[in-house]
Amino acid sequence: MTTALITGANKGIGFETARQLAARGVTAVIGARDEERGRDAARRLGQPYVRLDVTDADCVRAAAKWLEAEYGSLDILVNNAGVARQQEHFEPSRTTAEDLLRTYETNVFGVVTVTNAMLPLLREAPAARIVNVSSELGSLTHALDPASPFWQANLMAYNSSKSALNMITASYAKELWETPIKVNAANPGYCATDLNGHMGFRTAGQGAAIAVRLATLDADGPTGAFLQEDGVVPW
Ligand SMILES: NC(=O)c1ccc[n+]([C@@H]2O[C@H](COP(=O)([O-])OP(=O)(O)OC[C@H]3O[C@@H](n4cnc5c(N)ncnc54)[C@H](OP(=O)(O)O)[C@@H]3O)[C@@H](O)[C@H]2O)c1
């Protein structure tokens, strides 16, 4: 049995990632902070649910304990949970440290809390995969290219949280370089979800496809890479 934990899987790209993994025969554990929403999503997919608020270390520890008791190991971790906080003003000069902290609590610190709690279980699997759901908005190369469509989207809190997540991806990949575990960052592209008021032009299912691909890489696949459906994303 192949087991996966997907954080923030009650809706959007996380839900679709779980759905697509389950369709491949993976036991896709729905991690969600709200019990009702999480159980409802799990029921719709016929998959297990575990309560998981990525900002709550006790809750994450309890989830790891439950997974250990239930499965003994974990093959796939998809760090998908993310927030893009609504701010009145997005200009860096009007973004507060509090805005950054609130965003980083989920998008950055949450990933580290969950990854560290799950690593002992991931090490128990024959060749685990960790996928961090990042964003092209975290690309410094895109951000500084006036010709890029992302030049205008100067959302300091969200974008820098994804840049940090990219370095976190590289850092784990380096620590785990000599192990069979692969750690990669996925860019889903601009998908219509609650995160952006359904403004995206891709579906959540299309966005999930790259996370699923990276979650199911074979042994000669990359580690420490930032990828989207059609190839490499510049850091
Ligand atoms: N949509 C896009 O265009 C796009 C593009 C690039 C990257 N991404 C990334 O894709 C990921 C998924 O986003 P989405 O677009 O699918 O947005 P979404 O529909 O708003 O889903 C976000 C998910 O994260 C969960 N979440 C938020 N804070 C959490 C916490 N503290 N603990 C556990 N779960 C938490 C939400 O749970 P609740 O329902 O309880 O709030 C929800 O399940 C995010 O990391 C986002 O940054 C999205």
C-alpha cells in the first residue's frame, strides 16, 4: 500500500491532488484543519481523514502519531496548505511585519513543522517523495523581469513566502541527497480556487497534476527542483 498525506486537502488544489493520487491506487489521507470540511472531503473521495492544522505543532504531532499507528510509514507528503491573506494594500511599503508573519505561519513555518514531524515516517518508506506546493510568484527571476506577466503581481507577503519555500525545498533536498527521498517544489499555475476568488484560468485539477507527478517520481527523477507541467520554473 502506498500512503500519502496531503495538507489542506479539503478543497482546491489539495483536494484535486488527493483525488488524482487516490485514482492511482494511493491511500490519500486528507489533512484538513476543520473537522467537518475535512471529513466531508474524505467521504467524497472515499479516503481517510486526519485533523491537521499546519500552524499547530501539537496537532501536527498528533497527526504523525496517528499515521504511524495506522500505516507505520508514509510514502508521499504533499505540503499544499497555503494562504494568501487579503490585505487592504499590497505595496511593500504598506505591508506590515504582521502580514508577513501571518502568511509565513502557514506557507513557510507550517511546511517545516509538518515535514519535520513526518520525516521519521517518510524515512520508513522505501523511497518517499515530498512535494512543496509553491508558486511562480515566488520566482525571483520572474519577479525581476519587466516583460514577465508576474512583474505586476508585487505581493510581498505571499510571494516572499513562496521564495522562502523554494529555499526550504532546496535545503531538505540537500539534507536528504544521499537518501532515496526526493524533495521538489511544484508550481500549479494560476488556478481558479478560493485563494484568488476563482480568478485563475486553470482548473484546480490541472494545477494538481504537477504535484501528483512529483509525488510519484521514479528513482531517476529530480530532487531539489522547481517544476511545472511543461518543465522547469526559474528560481
Ligand atoms: N490557486 C492558484 O492559482 C495557486 C497558484 C500557485 C500556488 N498555489 C498554492 O496552492 C496551494 C493550494 O491553494 P489553493 O489555490 O487550492 O487554495 P484554497 O482553495 O484556498 O485551499 C487552501 C487550502 O489550505 C488550507 N489551509 C490554510 N491554512 C491551513 C492551516 N493552517 N492548516 C491546514 N490547512 C490550511 C485550507 O483549509 P481551509 O478550508 O480550512 O481554509 C485549504 O484546504 C497553496 O499553497 C497555494 O499557495 C495556488
